[in-house]
Amino acid sequence: MIKAILPRLWHMLLGWGCVGLVYNLTDRFQGTGTVISPSLIDRLIPFSPHAIWLYLSFFILIPLAYLLAPMERVKPLARAMQLTAIGAGAVYLAWPTTMVYPLDHGTTLSSAVLGALAQFDSKQNCLPSLHMALTVLAVWALGDARHTLRTVLLIAWAVAIGFSILQLRRHLLIDLVSGALLALVAAGLARRLDVSRYRALRGEV
């Protein structure tokens, strides 16, 4: 059992750990961010600190992807996260962005948790959203056309996480869209690299 889990945990460290490293380093060395204005859709979604719980469910979804996805998808998942981190990091350094964050004076547990999160989260590194990108990659790894209901539920979870990000005003819609697109490109590259490596091992051209 332990031998089966250890490779998964190792790939999670390589993939998710790379994202954390890039996220924190770029936040330290980037310049002043350009303020992005909210779109009409952003303005129509009311701010709610109670969305913090769906937002934090991201930290359940990512480990689940590494622990439950078919083993042949775990390494490509880690590689896709690394590629996503590199792509997002390049944008963060070349064009750092920020936004106007709302003030929350609530006294609920949700407000307290959101306030704690804001203390550690970057005020920049907005576009593209790594929170959204990694969510998409997790669903990509766990999704299976043979298990339609499970895949639909995973997609619904991802959409709910995305909506919670907008409710909390941690990102704007353009950040989520760009993050999702970055994830899809990274997933495609990771899959292509995996196929190329497989063919090389078999001696195929």
C-alpha cells in the first residue's frame, strides 16, 4: 500500500511543489502590478466571504487527483503542473497584474478564514489564475469518459470552485479564463511529451 502511494506523493511534490515555488518567487521579484478592471460579469457577482469553503476545497481536489487518478496519468499531471507554473511565472514577471480587493469587515468564521488567507496570498499574480489552472488539470487527470457521472460531478466541482474565486474577489473572470486555457495547453504538451517518451523507449520513429 505504502509503495503504491509513495510514487504518487513524489509526483505531487514535483508538480504542485513547483507551482508553489514559482508562485512565491515571482511574487518576490516582480515589479508593481497593473490594475485590471472588473468586467460586467465580475460586477454582477456579489462578494461573499462564505465562498471561502468552496474555494478551499481546491486543497482537497488536487491531492485527490494525484492519489486517485490512473497511475499512467499521474506523471503527465505533474509535468502539466510544472509547465503551467513556468508559463504563469513568465507572465507574472513580464506583466504582473493586480486588482482592487474588497474590504471585509464581517465577524463570521468565513470572514476570519478569508482574512487569514489574504495575509499569505499574493496581492498580484492575478493573470493567469493558478488556482483555476490547477483545478482544470485535476479534473483532466480524474475525468473518464467511461464514468460519465463522476466526470460531470468533477466538472461541476471545478465550476463551483471557479465561481467561489469570483465571489471572493481573489481573481477576475479574465484571470480564470486565461488560467483554464493555460492548463489545457500544458495538458496537451504533457500528453505529447509522454507519448514521445513512450515511442522513444520502444524505438519508434
